Amino acid sequence: MDYAMVSKLEKAKYYATERDRFQFDTFQVTMNGKNNGHVVTYDHGKWGCDCEFYKSHGRCSHTMALEIILHGMVDIAYDD
């Protein structure tokens, strides 16, 4: 590994410790739940999930788990 790459790796490690530098805008993730896999989406503050509970409640354990993991890295908006 060349010196420039070592320097970039050190910088990446430093950035990774400063979670407030990161802001997620959109993503899709498959979460392997206890019974089935579920597709969770996030688009500029709006969550989505393909599970039945989310469809009727607008939140579910899958979206809430990601909110916990990404705390401070995503904006959160709910349709009440």
C-alpha cells in the first residue's frame, strides 16, 4: 500500500468517528426479520417498509431499528 493510500485510510478512520459529518438522503436496505426479509426505504426524511404493520401504522420495528442505528444521521418525518 502506498503512502497516499495509508494517509487516506487514516483520514477515513477519523471521519468515521465524526458521525455528524454524514447525512443520508436516500437509501434502500433489505432487513432480514424474524419471519421474512423486508425492504426498508428512506427518501429525504420519509421512511417506507413493505411489511403489513408499516402499511397500517406508518412505523414499524424495521424502520425504528434503522432510526436507532442511524441516529443523528437522518432527518425523520412522519405522516400523522
